[in-house]
Amino acid sequence: MLVSRGSRAATLVACATFLLATSACGTDKPEEATTQQARLYGTDGNMLNSFPAELKDRADLVDGMKGTTPLTPLPEDFKSRLRSVDPELSDFLYSAETYDAIMISALAAQLAGSTQPEAIAQQIVGVTNGGQRCEDAATCLSLARSGQDIEYRSVSLTRAGFTDAGEPSTASYATLHFDGQQLNDAKTEFVGAGDESAASTKTPPKPRKQREGARTGAPLVIGGLLPKTGELALAYPPMAAAAQLAIKEINAAGGVLGEDVTWIDGDDGTSPAVAKATVARHVEAGVDVIIGAGGSGISLAVLPDVVKAGKILFSPSNTDDGLTKADDKGLYFRTAPPDSLQGRALADVILRDGSQRIAIVARKDSYGEGLQAVVRAELEKAGITTDRIKLLTYNPPEGESAPPVDFATGAKEVKDFGADAVLVIGFAESAQVIRALADAGVQIRH
């Protein structure tokens, strides 16, 4: 559970009192920098079972690492259905959000009676608010075909619907722990965040009852823009499995507007250049809704192209706060919650361990720097002074042939700072940051 602001303040006061008595709780400089141990923390981009492999022969460095990710307690039935698509699946990060993004898109098209992106977009927020509640493809599509307003609830969307901006009003976060080079499910804790009153109350256009012979533009064509390659590729398998599952279950329930939904695969490459090329191909192929991109910075890079083409961009994993007010002409949506919520959860995890000198290392992009700023603000609200927080960034690699991240100088700064907590915000490449910390003599606490 997250501690309250009052509890945090009390903890800090107690620490200060103990400092006066012992001179050993949060001094400006650790007495023995060479023996200083630091707890390691991560985020949704690296708290995955597939992440330790990025450290190769140093995989044990993750043991004891903690972090947060947007995640609801997933029903075993949902996990089983995902594994029917991919029996080797070991992570479930953003699987629920991917499934729901596709399901919401399909239901919005059915309610709109059209595959025109603008008409679909006008229904998306309304699909999640008001109307008859339904929780599976068959029931929801049946109601939508009859012209019934619906309120979709499912694996990621459990408490409340979307805001006017087209993003979750509430969220669930999991606190994850690495033990034995894998996530220890027994230690996972879940906590809710957000505000149900922020859900939209606007009335969408009246649903259209499905009629024989009506011109709808069917079939609905959905294109993938997910990270098959690049630094975020370690998060691809659960999203890919969820996308396949959603399309399979929608079509098994009769499809949308009388026809099976068409899925066209596509890679964002964790690269603006790759993603832009994929978007161009999707536009040429007549895609109506694009599911992606994986990273917030990639979505920001391609959003102008998507909007210009009059298509919908619907991400299951973008968390950058800046996307809430992006110039999207009403065509951008996400099932992942904004970082304003994750930043609070991360700060609480760090504070619960009593950390007093905190280094926050982030990839230099909208996701990394955005979340870094939110966590810093939350720590300062809790009483951690500015001089006890050190911010560092690194340039993420561009493309498959890019040289590895060189964080040697930054790692030395972390060691000299005497950090007792290091938060690393990044994707697969953040393994190189962790190796650099160890090489610089930062003793990671396990």
C-alpha cells in the first residue's frame, strides 16, 4: 500500500530526530562513501522478467530491485487465454491495456455504424462511460449492434471510464520485486490511483443500430504500431499476444459491422524513423485505427502524421503527461494512465525504504524526463530537499547499430553523490546504466 503524505512526513521527522541522536541518518555526506549501499529502483520500461537477460553475465545485479508499473490484478482466465496465443509468455506488461484498446476501438466503430476514424473517435470515450455495463466481446458487441449505449469494463478498465481527454480517469499500479533474477509474484502489491469523478460525463452521438445493407465502410482495419524491435522490444510479446487475442475474440463474436476485423501488423522500432515509415504504410493500406506506439516519444513523433491522415492513434502503453494536451484533433487515445499517477507511486516506494539521498537517472526523451520530473516533485512534496536529489539523463541509442549507452561519467557522479537510492527510468538500454553503476563502485543493495 502507498503511505499517506502524513505518514511520510512523520517518517521524515522521526529520521531527523534519530539523526540528532546518532549523527547517522541522512548526513550531507556519507561517512564511508566506499561502503555506501544503494537500493535500485525501476519503472514499467525495465521491470520485466525479460530484463535481466539484458545484463548478460551481470544479471544478478537486479536482485533486490523494486519498481512500479501500471498493472491490475489479472484474472487467471485472461492469462490462460493469452497463453493460448503465446505459450511462452512470461510477462503481462500492457497486455490488458492492448486488449482493451482494440476492444474499445471495435465497439466504437460498431456504435458509430461506420469505419470512418472521425466517427469512431466520437464514440471512444462514451464506450467507457454510462449506458449498459458489459464485460466481454460477445455481450458488448450484441448490445452495440442493437443500438444500445454501453459502458465497457474489462481487464484494465475496472473502476471508471475515460476522461474527456481520452485516457483513464483511474488506474492500478503494481509494486514489483526482483528476486533470483526474476519478478517475485508473491511480493507484488497493487494500489489504486486516480479519481473516478474525472471520468467524462459528455454524451456521445446516438448509437446506430446495425441494419442490413447499410453502407458502413466495413471491414474495420486496425494496424499495429508496437515495438517488435528496438530498446522496448522486451515489452512486445505480451502486447502482441493481447492484440491477437482481442482480434480473435471480436471476430469469434461476429466481427464489427457484419464483417471480421482486419489486423495489419506493424513495428514502431522504438524509433521515430521506423514508426513514421510504418504509419505511412498503414495509411496507404487503408488502416482506420493504429494501435501504438509503444513509447511516448514515438507517439509524439508520429502523431502529426497520423492526424494529417485523419486516422486514430490509440496507445496501450504511452504514459507521458504531455500527451494529455497534445494537438491531436481528437484522434489520440490511450489505455495507459499518465505518469502523474505513476510518479506518485514510485516516490512512495522509495520513501517507504527510508532513502535520503536519491539519484534519478532517466533516458533523455519525453517519457524519461517527464517521469523524472514527476518523481522529483513528489519527493520534494514529501520533504526530501533539492540538495538530496540528483537528476541525470543519458541519450538513448538510435537504431539497432547504435553504440551502447556510455554512462561511466554519470555513474561516478552517482557514487560521489553518496546516493542510497537510484531510480533508473529506461528500457532495455537501462541495463547498461546499471552495469556502469556497478563498475563505478556503487554497491547495489540486494
